[in-house]
Amino acid sequence: MTTRKPRNIAGLVLAAFLLGAPGASRAETPVAPAVVPDNAATLNAPATDNAAGLATAPDNAAALAEAMRELADANERARCRQATDHLAAELSIDRHVDQVEALLKEAAEA
């Protein structure tokens, strides 16, 4: 019997964004809103200017392959790269710590 180890693909996609690389993700993953903020729930929707990549249907290898082909286009990669600029601040450890601290303070005051 073969077992599969879970992979943190969402973390990999976000790390790629921080390096300015576009990404492709399945639409139901937690990272989808970062990939396609305006239409993360809409599969195969046209990319918007602030989409850092493309979201595809789950278990659809053909759709994922097509998204990867689209991201091979230099103009599409440049557009996606621009969309990743804001993610560094949003995904920083400082922001994360601030959010956790705010939640802990809120819980302590409740």
C-alpha cells in the first residue's frame, strides 16, 4: 500500500509570489484568493489585472496544463508579476505577528 505525504503546495505558490513568479492553483485551495482575488471562486474566469496567476478546476489536469501554458507567455508572466508586488507586505511575518497579537488581545478582553 502506497501512502502519499501531504504537500504544502499553497505555501509553495505563495513563496513563488514573494519572488515575483506567477502561479497556478486549484480554485478550491486556500491560496486561490491570492492567485485570483476578484474571482477566486470562478473557474477559468478571465484574469484580471490584479490576478497573480490562474485558478483551475480541481482534478482537471488539462485545465492545469493550459494554465501553465498561459503562464509561459512573457506578457502574461509580466502582468502576474506586477500583481504579486502587494503580497510581500500582506504575507510578511510582521503582519502575521500583528494579526495574532490583535486576536490574543481581543480574546483576553472578552
